[in-house]
Amino acid sequence: MRVAAIDIGSNAIRLQVSSIIRYNERDTIKNLEYVRFPLRLGQDVFSQGRILKATEEKFIKLMKAYKMLLDLYEVSAYRVCATSAFRESANGAQIAARVFEECGMTLEIISGDEEANLVNKAIFKFLDDKSYLHIDVGGGSTELNLYFNRQKIASESFQLGSVRNMSLDSFPEAWVKLEEWIKENVLKSYYPVIAIGTGGNINKLFELSVTKNKKAKSINLAELSAVHFLISRMSIDERIHQLMLNPDRADVIVPASEIYLHVMQKAKAKKIVVPDLGLKDGIIESQYEKVKDQIPHILSPN
């Protein structure tokens, strides 16, 4: 059985198709297809307040292509989720209606809370009884979730993101709100706090780190600061040609790294775990829950 997720972010739009196999009463989710297309919806929305016509036409073409892949893979269940760019776009609902009419897919414009809940489905398996601060930096928003003893203590969404912070000069109110939330929720009784980072930029920052812990999938604060120091002093062309970053990653990685660093410093987190998961993985988990009672059994010959 196959399930799929379409994650419509501010910097890129992702499709993931996964296969679910049940063997001896144990279910395994295996990724079959992953496509990331760099369509920057947030560039329109955060500067113009809406998705411009040229971007809309390209977006519709992409949705039609993704729908063809869903059909070819004979996907049993899928979910299409749009985040901050669509939430703030004046014509987001109108474009969502067009997707339904022309592509036959229901596009959900989800809230920051729902976005955080879906990502949490994917990272929950990494939690134990320690204190964790989950930092999910997207193109237009940042979600923070505090966990203790595998229980969510607090959660909040902030209008800070890699594309948004690149497009505009400053966000004093958003930064203040973020710092106040950390001060009010990340109490000394939860120390030491371990950060968990999700989002494409933290995955790339992890790859660029010299002293990363590959086995633990973690990077300490000092090394993350060192990577930020390196890339922030390089031009975009240097990041593309020397660090081999994609153009749509090369310009947003610096503002994204600043958010991760700022949160870690304020929360006094000394390291960040990077499980290489995101919203698409949470959507896959949600679709697995939807179809798990229908999965055919494959029994061992013994």
C-alpha cells in the first residue's frame, strides 16, 4: 500500500511517496519517491501580499505533475498541506479552489499549530524522558515545541522564517515574542535542554559541519556558530560554487541559521539533533494512521 504527502512551503514544494509493508504484524514505511521543486511562493507573498499570476501558473503546472505521479504510483491516501505563504496570501483560498477544480486535489491551508502537530508525529520517535526544544524553521514561519518526558509542554508559531527574514529588514516584534516565549516556557527545571532541528536548512548546516556527530545525528552550538560564521562571510556565488549549495538554498541558509542559533542561545541548548525529518514525514505518518487497518498482511513462511 502506498501513501503520499505534498508539502507546500514558502521556499519549495515537496512530494513524497511511501510504501507501507506489513510483515509478521510489523509495519515498515519505505520512501519510494521524493521530489523537491524550488518554487518560492513566499517571495511573492511576503513582499506583495499575494501569489502573483506567473507564480500561480507555474504552481498549477507543478500540482498537475504531482497528481500524475500520485496516479502512477497508485497511491491509496495522500494529503496536500500549504503553510505560511498560503496562510498569508490574499488569494491563497482562490488558488486552493483552482487546484481542486483543475487537479482534483484538496489543498489544505493548515494553521501553525497543525503544522507543528504534523511535524511532531515524525519526530516523536526520537524523544525520551529528557527535555527537548523542537525548532522547525520554514520559509515563512518558525514553530517551537517544548517536550519533557515525552510530553508536549508548550508550543508556539512565530512569523520568522528563512525567506521572510531574507525579504524584509527586521522583525523586532516577532523576535521579542520568541524570546519572551522561551523565557516563560523553557524553565530552569527543564535544563539541560536539547534542541531538535527540522527544516532543509538545518540538514544542510549539519552536512557542512566539520565536527558533527554522525552517529547521534547532532551538532554542538559552537560548531553551528562556526558554520554560520563561514557561510555568512561568503557571497551567494561562493556558496553555490564552493559549498555546492543549490541557488534556492544559498541565499536563505544564513537567515535560517540565525534563527536556530538565536533560539539555542536563549534556551541555553548546547547541541541540536538533526533527524532529517519535516512536515512531509509527519503527513506520511498521518496517512499511515488513516490506512493502517487496510494494510494486507504478509506472513512469514515459518
